[in-house]
Amino acid sequence: MENNRRKFLRRLGLAGAASALAPAAFAHQEASDLVPLRMQRNPGEVADRELKIALIGAGIMGTQDMNTALQHENVQITAVCDLYDGRLESAKEKWGDHLFLTKDHKEILKRDDIDAVLIGTPDHWHKQISIDALNAGKHVYCEKPMVHHVAEGKEVIDAWKQSGKVFMVGSQGISSLGNEKAKELLAEGAIGDINYAEGFWARHSPEGAWQYLVPDDASEKTVDWKRYISNTTSRDFDPLRFFRWRNYLDYGTGMSGDLFVHLFTSLHFITNSLGPDKISAMGGLRYWKDGREVPDVLLGMFQYPDSEQHPGFNLSLRCNFVDGTSGSTYLKIVGSKGSMDVKWDEVVVKTNQQTASDDPFMEAQAKMRGAAADRKKILPPNEMVYKVEQGYKGAHYDHFGNFFQAIREGGQVVEDPVFAFRAAAPALLCNDSYFQDQFIQWDPVNMKLV
């Protein structure tokens, strides 16, 4: 029955699919008059036992992750690890005097009162702390990208498979209602067969360009600098390399590892894709010339081959930290019948124009084949808008809900290390293409360089 329904929807296209969901939406033809269709979220996990969690890396994203995690029922924070005294002191102020505080993540992993760790460190520590935590029997939530270099991916995946623990990577958009609706619509044939996609991330502020605050008390007395650089190049203390780490290749992964990886994650989820097989990049340092080693404008081009999951298509990604026109982000998926603009809380489907041609040659050709040029049609709307219901707690909240439910029930997560590596690899290889000034060949099935 389900297969027959899908075949019917694919033949019928968007008009049939949308009318089956919301017939009232066809009362008006103008896109501006359409009433948005509301996307709903089913109830979350049942919090049948308490989970005790620790935070390793209590910076901006780590703190946001923990605050979101603690919105879930029966979740308690027990410990925090960070290399800066100020963040440890702030953790107690935010989450309580009961916390165990340390600058050594291994002290966290020795504790029996911790079920899972949230890793919000700079990228160059993701691999080692993840593996250490899995080997210590902890469940892991690691911020994206999962690894700092493509060569690290297999080590994390192997450690996860051997551990039997839950491992979730934090590209939260994959858990959004917008991503889920786009996946459903693409499968139903709403825009036909995919042939192109593009994504864009725009910012124009010091904070958006990673010029994060450097505390007045930043020094080797308050920062464990030696531990911070112990797995990379030895350098004298530099507060910019610690507090603005995304600007430097020893610790971060640039615009692609920070932002493109979100777009890859959403695209791969929606299309079931395993990834591109050809990668290229261009860009430059146009404005934020503050000593950083990474560009502030980056363009990536990616070729996706024909596969069982989808037809071959091309992807274009852009990131601009000097954008004086907007601070927006979007993912557009283009097919043979239309396109989808995908956000975490909204999907807009636009179809090809269905009106008769005003080209005299085309009209003459239609008459020659016997078509009745003056025969009017019932047309579907050219635009359908899907929005979340009021009260939606967001993708970040739902992402953690998936993580906690998998721990409690022994289930699966939507972004495990295999999926996450297939999203991270083309982002990291985009950087390699930029700095090496060459095309990169990638095997998305076997997850290795060609």
C-alpha cells in the first residue's frame, strides 16, 4: 500500500501531494495568499531514568549545548572540564557548586557518576577526547566537525563500533522539522529529480567572523596552554590562538569545517547521499586581516555521482564574512520540476511555471500537434510554504532528545560517526583544495581519498 501511494504521489507531483495534505491551500493561486502548512513534532523521549553528563570544553558552543541538554527531563550535569579558569568559575555560577571541575579531561572519564560527555572543545581535540571517552565506557556527544583531519575519521568510527556506546555529532539541523519535511517532499517527487543544490552562509560582524572576546586575565596562569598545544605545533602563549582558535589551522577547520559541514549534513540527510566524489574551492582573505590563516570568503564546488540514492548532481556552497547585505543562511535543492528552499523551521517549495507559453513559435507548434491552445487548465500553486507550529523547541533541543532516547533505549541516533564523517570529509577536503589549489578526488562509499 505504501509503495503504491508513493508511486501515485510521484506521478501526481506537488499538486496532488499538497492537496492531499491541505486542500484549503488551493483556494488562492497567488503565492502571497497561501496559508503556510504547519509542521508538527511528535512527543520526545520518555525520561525513565536519570542521565548524568559532563561538559568537556565550556566555551560558547559547549555552554549552549549544555544549556539545551539540561532542558530535557531527568538530565543532570555533574562535571566540567576546561583549560581556562574563567570558564570553570562561570560553570559553577551557571550550573551549581556541586560540580567537579578540572582541566584534565581524563579526570572526567575516570568518574563512575557520568553516563555521557559533551565535547565542545576546539576541533583539534575532537578525535582524541572522543576515543578516550568511548574507551572509558562513556556515551559521546561531539560538536561538529567530528574530526580535525580526514585521516582521523576511521579511528573514531572504529572506536565507536568497538565501544557499543551511543555517539552523536552536533550538526543540529539534521534533527529539524525543516530537514525532515524536505526529505519527505523530495521522496514524494515534489520537485522531480535533483540536479543541483546550493547553500549560502553570510555574516558581517566581528563576532560572526570569530573575533571572540579575549578576557583581560588571559595568561599562562589562567590558561593551561601547554595542554592545549600538546597535540600540535609547540608555540609561545598566544591568547588569540586560544580564544579565537577558529582562525588558525592548528586548532580549527575554517569556514568549511564550521559552517559548510552544517549544509552537507542537511543535504545528505534529505537526499540520502553518501557524498561527493570531486571537490574544489576558491576564496580569499578580503576583510578580516587580523592575522588569521583562513579565508573570510570561500566558494566550494562539489560533484555528486549517480548512485542508488539519487541521480548525479552538482553542489555549490558559499560563505561570506564580509557580506554587507544580509546575515542569512539557506539551502536550496533544485529538481526537474521545481526547487525547495530549506531552513530548520521552514520549507518553501517552488514549482515550474504551469501557464501556457506566450511564445508565438511555441503556440504554433502546439497547434500543429493538435493541442487546444485556448483550453484553460486548473493549475496548482507555484509556491507552497511549510512552517513549524508555534511552541516548537527547535532542532538543537530535538537533537539532544534523539541522543538521550538512544542512550535510554539502546537505539540509534540520526547523526552517528559514519554519517557525520561523510558530512565532515568534503568540508575538510574543501579546505585542502583551497590551500593546495587543486581538485580533490574522494570515494564517498569507502570514505577514502582517491
